Amino acid sequence: MRGCSRQRLIWQKGYCEDRLPLAQFSLTRCRGQDGGTRVECRRVVAMAERRGPCGIGGFGPAGSTGGARAGSSLATGAELEARARSFGGPANSRWLRLGAMEELDGEPTVTLIPGVNSSKKQMCFDWGPGEMLVCETSFNKKEKSETVPGCPFIYIIRKDVDVYSQILRKLFNESHGIFVGLQRIEEELTGKSRKAQLVRVSKNYRSVIRACMEEMHQVAIAAKDPACSCQFSSQVSILSAMELIWNLCEILFIEVAPAGPLLLHLLDWVRLHVCEVDNLLADVLGSENPRKHESFWKLPGTTQTLTELELKWQHWHEECERHLQDGTFASSPHLESLCKIMLGDEAALLEQKELLNNWYHFLVTRLLYSHPTVKPIDLHFYAQSSLDLFLGGESSPEPLDNILMAAFEFDIHQVIKECSIALSNWWFVAHLTDLLDHCKLLQSHNLYFGSNMREFLLLEYASGLFAHHSLWQLGVDYFDYCPELGRVSLELHIERIPLSTEQKALKVLRICEQRQMTEQVRSICKILAMKAVRNNRLGSALSWSIRAKDAAFATLVSDRFLRDYCERGCFSDLDLIDNLGPAMMLSDRLTFLGKYREFHRLYGEKRFVDAASLLLSLMTSQIAPRSFWMTLLTDALPLLEQKQVIFSAEQTYELMRCLEDLTSGRPVHGEPDAQRLQDDDIETTKVEMLRLALARNLARAIIKEGSLEGS
Amino acid sequence: MEEIYAKFVSQKISKTRWRPVPAGSLQTAETFATGSWDNEENRVSLWSIGDFGNLDSDGGFEGDHQLLCDIKHHGDVMDLQFFDQERIVAASSTGSVTLFLHHPNNQTLSVGQQWTAAHYHTSPGSPSCRSAPCTGVVCSNPEIVTVGEDGRINLFRADHKEAVRTIDNADSSTLHAVTFLRTPEILTVNSIGQLKIWDFRQQGNEPSQILSLTGDRVPLHCVDRHPNQQHVVATGGQDGMLSIWDVRQGTMPVSLLKAHEAEMWEVHFHPSNPDHLFTCSEDGSLWHWDASTDAPEKSSLFHEGGRSSIFLFHSISNQANVHQSVISSWLSTDPAKGRIEITSLLPNRTLSVNSLDVLGPCLVCGTDAEAIYVTRQLFS
């Protein structure tokens, strides 16, 4: 293994001015250790997946990724150092940017493309559906011939790695149902019932997250491989953080709890997410002044007004303070500190820091003992000071802290933005934003590109689902509820679904037909018809072109049927041709095919007169293609030779005219070769025979008709 | 419908089938098989709804189904049938047909017999063959009949490596499903609305009878035969219509019932209570049709939560056969008698319900939303 450097692909984000998101890329090179081995690849993958929504999702020999029917072709020859730009639809954007355009919201995720031979300095990339393909090329400036075999790998960089998690699939599927239900909530519902319904939806979402978290936890415990277990555990913590944030948002934005009940909700919130809190609270509350705190716990009683409560609490607080000043607990330092805590003494609380798991736990405890009737509007002040006190300048806040702080500040957009950056999937922000939008909290906010934020995030999420080979069906409903760009996105994505079986094609067709996507319906039917022709399944091909109402293709298939008939002398697929019904009118050629087959059936049933007039009308009405007239006239021969007269004199004249039309219009061939001479010979004989038969039939018909009139 | 349990399984379910209970035993259904489709790696899985300990006291796992074992399956599982108690036949989108063996001792599945390239296309110019999806399979020990997109019918025997009988070009369009009519006779439905009866005793490649919907050429996707009256057949079409046929007479269906809003993927008569019929559809619904006339009061013709639907029941058969002494409730042409009560079994609309199976009081169905639903109290 030679010392070769790794290529680094830096994903830069920005938007161009024509209101369409633009993803900018710069491919840069940096010296690194050897990167040629598979082991190395995997390590990098794991790292990339942990870091953010963008990671390398899979490797495979070139060509194995060609599952998509209209897969993007890879541009070749893009030089490594070249600054490449890629314009595209919403699917190409990486980050939602809410702030000023100039600044970056977060550090761009760096994805390492392992094992690239830098000495060749060649790499190209292209967008696949919802993902990016990066490949090494065998492009060589000096030698024009493509003798150098290229690197056998194409790297797929996926936008939303979480979509590929087996356990998270359950989250996506189950929440899809909740999402669709939410969209159908009656708009008329107002006030309390609407709010109650929205809270219920929010709780449903959370219960799905929790169920998923529990399963992930079980798997993490059961996993034998420590690395694997670690990965699951980190997923558990992500899910847990998601639920924590969601729950807080539910309390603050959806439930909109007023002062008083707010603290109770927050208590529940902390209790739900910090396992030790239960015991702790029981210890703290159950110890000292049971009588007094009993009355405190009656706090949510509906008969009490907020002022009454405040008065009572004030009274109790003063009593505690008096006890402390009197030195009632002086004999026991523990009791004393307990009393201090109950008075909301911050210093005393911070002494017990190790018992408090985190700053929001500290915040809620502090509020409980010092400001039980805290107003929503004041929350952010206490939150900020709690965070500062708790961290004490030792460490800086983490992403989760920032998100929670933004929520306490009632800055919804900041919450969504921070979540978009910190979390590894679009599921969370898309669903939360949608729910908040239904609470009518986001209406003022419009983006300077695309539609609004809700739609933007839903589109991102749905595009991720469509990139998945199996979850694409879920994405359809999300696109449906994006009023502005959903339809266009669906049209673009649905065309890329590989149609492996007819059953799958039918499902895709149904999606398109329900949405009157006629263009896509036609293209799918056409693809299937073409496939059937390639497989020599003319019956199927005809069925598909009838379904697509594709007259041109129906003509093409009908010609194939007629050609096969001319070659073999019998029809195939009679079950279909005999049952065309009104579909026969789709194209002239198809009509001819159906009618010509009918002629054969009539002839077979010995209904000669009907057969004869049908045969003649096929030519006189110009339905039969000229090239087929000779065959039709030849078919007339046995009818002309029947014992009884079948063609009337008038019909015989018509037949004669057809024959003369055909022979006179024949082009004169230059340079006749032996083969042609022979063909012409056969043809001439045929025409002579026909003329003879027609003349004889005419004679018989005239005699018959004359004698009938005479009698 | 009181209790219906859903479980999300991280794979789109294409087929669900109960394992048959031994003849004459009083056992109820407790094991079923599922097949997945459109996954990177598809699987055939066996599940149990049996009780695991006494967890139901605290409402935990009662009714929930647990995975017993599973095995990789190459390609989408297009159809699935129990051959007998221990063997399952799976039809693949790759054109192969596989017989899986279940080993109850160590709860594993293994491949018993495989017929690769049972279904294939022949290209006009080249001698090479392209595989064609096998769309349907039906078993009657020891015989297995398969149909496919290539319009071919194969007859296999479990112990034979080669097909016992093949009818090439049996159909010019795609064959969607197959079922046994009487032992040497099978019945197929195709994508141009035809129902064909084939008799394996006849040597030719022609069906012994063709029945079809008039004119419309609406594809038929599923077929099931009445368990007791072998001439009564139900089919489901692309337009969601349920058709009842009497194969002894006429070439047209006895009745057409407007049902689902999209493709009807499966129809099943209840095996021991054939006045009940079950259908599922691409539109995400699962319906229970009750044609038993003994039900005391039927307040409404159609029960479904909050959804009003036009329900058309019209019969197109002549009145000639009404006087027959034993007449199936499904062939009844008297509108008063022919009342059918329909119940929607799934609580919410979901993605396509691809498959269902009924056995005794138990029903199982699988969806594209990657959930398996099971109920054990069908007639409660």
C-alpha cells in the first residue's frame, strides 16, 4: 500500500439568488494517512454517520447502484481541484438557513471519501435521487483511449442516514399514520377541542418515540459487539433528547400552560426524563414539613385562584424562613440545608449539584421552591441564570442546552434551527414543525426561497424517504401535504422508482392516477409496454399501451402481430385480440388487427358472405395499410374459388379496382438483382392468378345476378 | 371488532398465511408465515401468536405476535402458501419457486427444494432467457402450481426436480393468481379480466373454459373458490370490484359488487364459515363481508367509521336458478335476501393492505406500512 492521500469533500452550504436553494461544493484535497483499505472505509463511515445527517451510506462495485430506472449519469472528467457547483431543486439543499445568508449556522460536515487515489486527481460527483454519488474516473488527459480500468467503487453519500436504521423504520411508519391523521383534523375545530386534539397528537408522536427508544435500548443491551452496542446506545440518547425537546415544546407551545400549572407540567417533564428525580423528590418533599407541603401539593386545586395560592405559599415561605432564622434546625446541618433548599436558596441547591442531573433539573427545582407561580414569560430569565449557575463557567453549553434554552425563550425558529443542525435526521424537525404549524405558530414566518418552513422541512424528509428503496411509499403522503412544491417533487421522484415487477408498477401507477399525473402514467405504461415487447410478450405490450391510450405504440405492437401472422400464418394471443372491445378504436392499425382477426373467425365459421364483405370493407375504408392489401387480396382467393358465388358483381369490381390501385402505384425499381427478379416473378404470378379468379367470379356473378333478375 | 393487534416489523409485508391446523384437531391457529417485498433483503418469516408465559395479566404482551424464525428470500415474495404443516412454498419476483422447511425443534427455516427460473421470458433474437416474476402459487399436496408474468403455468411435484407439466404461453397477458377448482382443474385470472379454467388431463395448451367481464377488460388480481360449493368463485379486480362467478354456467359473473376504491389484492372465503368473505385493497382497507341470512337484525347495510360509501349490489344473472334447493347465499339474486353486511376491520386507513388470511376465529393481514395486524376474535 503506497502512501496515498485521502480526498476530502467539504460540503458548503449556501443559496443562490434566484430563490432556489443552491448547494455549493468544493472538493479539496488534504494529506492523510493511507486510505486504501476497506477497514479504513468502515471506520470513516461510522464516524460520518455519527456526525450528522450526511454520511457515506454504502459501497459497491460500479454499476451495482444502477437500480434507479432513470439513474443519473455520472459526469466524467471533473477535476479534483475544480470548484463544482450544482444547481437543483429543493432536494439538493443541505441546511435550512434561517439567519442572514452570509453566515454559516454551523460547521459544515466533512465527509471523507476513503481510498481515493490522489495521484490521479480525478473524482466526479453527481446527484442521485436524494443522495450524492461520488466516483473515481478513469479519465486521462494524456491518453485518449480508455485503457486504464477505473476504480471499481462508487461512493454513495446519503443525506439522511437514519432512514436506513431498521428500528427507526418503525418510527417512520408509525408516525406516518399520525401525520396523515393530523392533516385531516378539521380546520373548523377551534378553541379547546382543537387544542386538546393537538395535544393528543403530540402525545402520540412522543409515545412512538418512546416505544422506539425502548426497543433501541433492548437491542443495545442485547448486542454482543461493544461497538454495535455503543452505536445503539448513542441512538437511544438521541431519541431520548428528541423526546425531551418535544415534550418541552408540547408544554410551552402547544399546551400553553399558564402560570401555576406550568410548573406542574415542568415537574412532570423533569420527572419523566430524569429517572432519579422521583426518588429525590420524594426524599426532599416527604421529609420535613409534611403538613405544609401537603397543602402545597393541593396547588392545582381548581377552587384556588392564583392569588390565593401565592398568598398561602408566601405564608409558608415566611414560616420556613422564620424557622431558619430562629435556628430551629441549627442542631442538624443536614436539616438546615434542607430547609435552605426549601427556601430556594441557590447556594444550598448547588451544593447538592451531584444529585441534580442537569441544569434544567436545577431550574425546575429552583422554581418549585422559590417561584412556584412562575409565568411563561419569565421562564427564560430563570432558565438562563440556572444554566449559568449550573455550568459555573466550567463548561460551555452543548447543542441540547441551546435547544432547550431557545424553547424557554419561546423562540420556535431557533429551536427548529438548532435541532436541524444537531440531530441526525429530518424526521424530528419535519414533524415538530408541522405540528407547530397546525397550532398556527409559524404563520408569520416565510422563507425567501421555496415555500414556508414547514413545507421545506417536509420536502427534505420526504426526499430522504424516496431515496430509500422501500420507504418511498411513505414519502408520497408527505408530498401530498406540501401545497406548493409537493406535486412537482413527487413527479420528479416517482419517475425514479425502479419498476421491478408489474405489481410494483401497479402501485406506482395507482399513486399517479389518483393524483391525475397523466404524464407519469403514460411514461410508466410505456416503460412496461417496451419491456413486454423486449420480452416478446406482445399481448402484455398491447394491454399496457391500451391502458396508456398510447395510439402510436398500439400501432407498433399491432404491426408486430400482423408481421408474426404473415410469417407464421396464424395469430398468437387470440384471447386478447378477440376481446379487444371498444379499446380497438385506439389506433387504426389496432382496429384493423381486430377486424382482420374477425374476418378469420367468420371464415372459420364458414360465414363466407359476412367474411367477404368485411374483407372488402377493410380495403375500401382505408383501414388496412397498403402494405397489407396483397395479403388481403390473397385471402380473397379461396372465397372467389368457392362453388357458390360470394362476391357480388359490384364487390368484384371493387376488388379489381383495389388490385389495379396496388399494381399501378408500384414504384419502378432500378438495377434489379436476382433475388428481386424472383420475388417479382412470384408477385406477377400472384397478380395474374388474382386477375383470373376475379374475372371468373365476375362472370359467374353477372350470370347469377342476371338470371335472378330474369326469373 | 374488539381487539386487533398491530406490530411494526420494519419490512413491507406482501403475504400473510396461517399455518393449517392438523385435520380433526381442536387447535386454533397460532402460527403464521409472512413474506416481504421491495426490501433490499427480503425474508420469509414465521410468527407465533401463542401466549408466552402469563404476561397478559398486566396487559403486556397478550395478543402480540412474536417472531419464531426467518430466512432470506431472493427477490420479492410474490406469493406464499403452506404446503403442509412444516413446508412453505414461496414464489419469487426472480421467477424461482422455493419450498422452505420449518424445523420446530430448533426453530429454524431452511431451503428444502428450489425450482430456479420456473418463470422466464424468451427474447425474440437471442437464446438467453430473462427471468419473469412468479405471481401466484397454489398447493395441493403433492402438487404445486405456479403462474407468472410470462403467462406460463407450471405444475411441480414436491419430490421432482423438474416441472411435471408446463403450459407455455398459456396466457397472452400476465397471470395474477391461481387456485384449484377440482383436483385436476385449476383456475387462473389475468390482467385483461379473464378467468380461465385449465384441465391437466387435457394435453393441449388451451383452457377448457374462458369466463370474462364484459368489455371492460379490468384486470383481475385475486381469486378464491368457495370451500364447499366448488362452482362458486370470487375474484377481485383492479377497480376494487368483487365479482362472484358460477363457473357451471355462463361466461359472465353472477354478481358484481362495488367494493374498494383501488386494487383488490386478495379475497378469501372463510374456510369453515363460507358465508363470510374477506377482502383487502391497495386503498388501505380490510373488509369483512357477511352474507349469512340468519343474522337477526341488520340495522345498516354498511358499517364503517365515519365514511359514507356508495354501495351497489346488483345482480346480472337470470332468475332461472333461484328455485334450486341448496343455493349459496353468494349466488342469491333476490335483493331482499341478498343483503350483505360489510364491516371495515382496520381502525384507520393505512397504506395498502397487501394480504390477509383467515382461519377459525383468527385473521392476519400485512401492509405496506410495515405492520402486521392480528385479531383472534373475528366473530365476537
